[in-house]
Amino acid sequence: MAVMVEIHFPGTGDDDEWIDDVGDYMIDLEDEFGVEEYEDGERIGDEVVFFLAGARERTLLAAASRVAVRDGVPAGAYAMVTDTTAAEVGMGRRVKLPLR
């Protein structure tokens, strides 16, 4: 079991350009923060969710904050702190992004 952070964004309908951009940006985060994209981002209900693991909680949340303030992403992102054995997405401790 390892700590995982889910980054939740409100869905934006048909405009998926920002989703591809965030997916590409996750590679930069891996190099900068030493985190790993645990799973590819996916649309779950009315949200788009990305998954980070491979580091301490504080590091994962710092990386998630970077994603949340990226140009073009919708406002209202939040993180869920959970672990890699979680049975469902969205179960865990909710953290407002970006961190202050």
C-alpha cells in the first residue's frame, strides 16, 4: 500500500484540450517531483481525475497544486488523499487545491 493523490477537476463538456495538456504535463511532474502517474487520467461522472503516487503525501499534494493552477484547466480542482489499494475513486481525505 502506498499513498496516492487523486486530482479531481470539474468536467468541461467537449473541450478536452486541457486534459491532453495535463496528461503531457504529468511527465514533467515525474521528473521535477519524483512522483509517478499511477493511472492515466479518466472521466468519472462529471469529473476528470488524474492519479499521482510514488512519493510522500506533501510532495504529491505540491505536484497536484501545480496541475491545479496550470493555464487552461478549469477552476475548482481538489485532491483526494487515499492509497493505491482504494476500492473506489473519491474515497479519502479531501484537500482544496492549490495548497496555500
